[in-house]
Amino acid sequence: MFDRPEEATNPFEAAVASGNLTAAQVWDMAAAQVGLENPEDETNLPRPAATSIAVQQLGDGARVSYGLS
């Protein structure tokens, strides 16, 4: 009768499905995806100060907005 939602296939989809996606998670996932890890301490480089990330939780996912200033 009702379709079951498909399982998340990657960390971003899993975070969106959890309903708790944060701007910090978005930056960490994006930085890791393009290879911006800091090899000395195995962390991602910090988000540039002149940028912003906003996450709006929606009933069926999340809206992520990026900004440059």
C-alpha cells in the first residue's frame, strides 16, 4: 500500500534522511569529496570565513543554501 523509502546510499543522503543535517556536516562532506583534508591531523580544512551554509529541514529532505560574501 505505502512505498517504503529507499535506503540512503551515501553519507549525505543518510544525513539528510536523519533530519539532523547541519551546516558543519555539509562543509565536512563537501571538503572531503573534493580532497580538502588536512593530512597532518586527518581533518577537513575550515570553511572560508566569507562563505555561509544554511540548512533548512523539510518534510521530505533538506534544502542547503550556499553563500559567498
